Amino acid sequence: MPSSPTTPLILPVVYIAGPYRAPTVRRVLANIWRAQDAALMVWRAGAVALCPHGNTMLFDGEAADDVWLLGDLELLRRSDAVLMVSDWQASQGACAEHQLAVDLGLPIFYDTQPGVLHTWIVDWKRAAQVE
């Protein structure tokens, strides 16, 4: 459904949470790619993917880690749902994101269950009357 000034297109925003930091640049890049693959899955399912991995990709050392982590939590607060990427439990940041999502009562999905997320997106859009 195309949007116009009188009928805006309303889409759910799904925050992508997963590990970023790693002991080597190669592993950091692998984490970024895994998150971006999850983001692509969200876009293809008909929602907006908010992927902080791409937003601050390779900004390491440009500011204190807290700048990125606090900013990511603010982005999560403004999202409609969260998609946890594999190995998220090994990441302190992703664990904090998961806990915030729980505290906020946001729906939490896992990249191992894409069908569940897709169904939620369809239902969300139907409830918003954009399907």
C-alpha cells in the first residue's frame, strides 16, 4: 500500500539484537554480517529493521563504548519488537537489550524462528489496518 500525506504507511519496527564485539576484526565483521542477515529477513517479511550493528559499524574507539550501548538502548525503547540473533546470550550488550525488552513488555523473537516473527508482522499490520 503506497503512502500519501493523508494515508501514511505504518510498519512495525523490529530492533536487531546480537553480539557485536569480538576479539578480532574478522569476528566483529562476522557478527555484523549475521545481524545484517537478520535485518534483511525482517525487511523481506514486511517490517522495518533497526540494526545498530550497521548504524555504528566499525566506530570502535571513536567514543566510549557506553555512548553506543546507551544509544542502542534508546533505539530499542522506540521499537515495536526485538529479534535476537544467534549467540546473543554470549553478549553483555545483547543480554541488556533482551532484559530491557522484557522490562518494556516488547515481543521478543529469535532468528531460529522466522515464521513466528513473520506471523507477528502480518498480525501487527492487520491490527494497524495497513494490510
